[in-house]
Amino acid sequence: MAGVANQNILLGVTGGIAAYKSVELARLLLKAGARVRVVMTEAATRFVSPLTFQAVTGHPVRSSLFDEEHEAAMGHIELARWADQMVIAPASADFMARMALGLANDLLSTLCLASASSIAIAPAMNQRMWQHPAVQRNLSRLEERGVRVLGPASGEQACGDTGPGRMLEPTAIVAALETASSEGLFAGEKVLITAGPTHEAIDPVRFIGNRSSGKMGYALARAFQHEGADVLLVSGPVSLPVPPGVNCINVQTALQMHEAVFENIDTVAIFVGCAAVADYRPENPQHQKIKKLSDRMDISLVRNPDILAEVATLEEGPYTLGFAAETQNLAENAQAKLLAKQVDMLAANSVGGDVGFDSDENALLVLWSEGEKHLPVQNKQQLAESLLRILADQYGRDE
Ligand code: PMT
């Protein structure tokens, strides 16, 4: 499917002076071949009349969750299912806060929870509001959840201030939505990403695990998805929502992860090993809970297969990006792993301190045969996006 043509786009409009620009946005989306339905918050209707959107789209605008006519047939769920993409423009500070909290106190916020489609927001607000830590925290939460943030632009504002907070122009929003579906850095490429820890059973209630939260791997899944890739995530046990539009196979153990990867590896162009896979598993996991009968207990461990190394040495295998988690001598150990595992690219991180495992931030030393690049400490989502730019530059050069 090229661009937004033939897509069902649900345009959410929230209360802000930029709402008037969304009429033009609706018109441009229709012109690009999309089917458009508009949902407005109550505040948005104070800025632009629903009739204006109705006249442009040819469909009644919805703004109430308690619309007897539509809700007789659970209209909001149908609308949520109908949407291929949701774009909320303008997205006010209030609406971003409600979204970040997962509130469902009006029709539009309810649709954000009820729809499995991808969601993009085009924030618009006063520049001081935009820079307020509360707004920035909500923004990070939404990005972590896979919401795509378009803009804001910087410049003169309706209130007279100058700075970041202007809604992107409708043409730029349409261009961004077109890029997401057809022209991203990895448009059309199938990518398999492992993420999270593995849990290796000792008995039915105990396991050997590690501190991986899955945040880095899930951030990569979102970044690839935004760049147009078809993403399959093979995830160990984590408590993160699967990013919208990403397929996910949940596993517990290294052996299950190995199986899920090799059932799908023939279909992918890129493999990313971000999971913290246990190197060893208990040789004889007990079927009943182990009783504390003696002062000592020895658990015999056996090696797990090295998923990344096996993928990297496949004859017609995918491009492989591995990770290395190190507590010392990052550069030397990473270089050794790049060679030993024969991966195309390796992203090494220092773990054991404040960043890396189970943190929102990380830093990476990225190595490949002819080069290296250091990505300094930053939010894992931004880091994933920077890593993808390096990968896009190298990917395909050796073929
Ligand atoms: O999940 P987060 O809390 O966000 O933390 C992110 C992270 C620190 C887990 C991540 O950035 C990371 O470093 N992942 C790799 C962790 C790891 O297992 O590193 P390693 O150096 O032990 O393994 C090297 C590579 O071999 C990794 O790509 C790993 O996925 C792979 N491997 C390891 C063992 C094994 N049996 N099979 C594998 O595929």
C-alpha cells in the first residue's frame, strides 16, 4: 500500500487554536486518497465547528461517548476497529497528559485505548507549556508506548511568544504519514528482534533470570516500525505493551527463544539480538518445588545455544546486529565479540551502573568491520533511532 492512499485515517482534533489548520489537514488526507473520519474533543468544538469538518469530509463528526444513536451499536469500538491509523492534530498538553495516563474520559481518549492502529500526534501549545517537565515526561511516556510524535515546529505563536510548540503544517503532517507507510529507512524490510531476559526454570517457582526489562529491544521494535519495517519481536518475559503494528511471540526460556527465532529466520532480512539470553540453564529442572533439606545446594548448569552466533553463521542468513553487555573493558570485549560471533554489526553497552539494564537510558558503542561510532547516554527510544540510522547506512553494503 503506497502512502496514505486507501487507508482509513481517524483524525482526532483537540482544543487549541491550531484546530483550524486541521480542516486543511483533513482535506489534504482526502486528496491523498485516504478515507477520513473526524473525532473532536469538546474543547476542540469551541475553536472550529464540527460542521466545517463534516462539510470537508462528507461524514458527521463525532465528539461524544454518549451519543445514543451511534453507541446503540457500540459505535466507538467500531470506529476504533475501522482506523488503520490515528492522527491527533493538534494534540493539546491536556490531551497528551490524558493519553499518557491512559484515561478514557471522552470519545477520543477512549479510542486511543480501544484501537490497535498506530497513533501519531502533532502537539501544539505555548512554548513554555511545551518545555514544562510535566509535558516532556508525558511525551517520553507516549514515545515509549510507540506513539509517533510529529513536530512541533518552532517559530512565532498565536499567543505572541516565539519558540517550539507550533503545530506542524498540514502538508508536513501528511508527508510524515506518507513516509511512515511507504518510504521509511527500512520500508518493506522484515526484521526479527529478540528482547528481554530469559527465565530458566530451577523448579516450578524459581528460575535463573537477569535484569533485562526489554526496554531497549522494544524501543528498537518501535523505531523499525516507524521506519516502515515489518517487525517480529521474540520477547522474553517483560511487562511492556507490544508496540502497535508489531507482531510478537512471547517466550520464557532460551530454548523457546531459539525455536521461535529459527521458525522465522528464513523470512527476515535483518536479525537484531537484543535479548539478554541466559548462557546456561539448569540441567535438571525439578517438577516439584525444591525443599530446603540441606545447608548447601548445587545446581548443575548446561550451555544454552548461542542464538545470535547461529544466525550470524547461517549460509544465506540475514544481516545481523548483535548486542554486547559488558561490565568492564567495553571496547576490547565488544571487538572480540564482533569477531567471535561473526555478526555484521555489534552494539555494546556498559551494564551494572545507572544505565543499560532496566533503565530508560542507555549509551552504545557501535562497531562494524570498517568503523565504529559512539552514541552517548540518551533515552532508549532516541538511541534506537540513532542506531537505526547507522544500520541503514551500513546495511546492504556488503551484498
Ligand atoms: O532490556 P533492557 O533493560 O532495556 O536492557 C538492555 C540490554 C542491556 C539487555 C541490551 O542493551 C543488551 O545489551 N542486550 C544483550 C545482552 C546480552 O545478553 O549480552 P551478551 O554480551 O551476554 O550477549 C551477546 C549477544 O549474544 C547478544 O546479542 C545476545 O542476545 C546474544 N546471545 C547471547 C547468549 C545466547 N545464548 N544467545 C544469544 O543470542
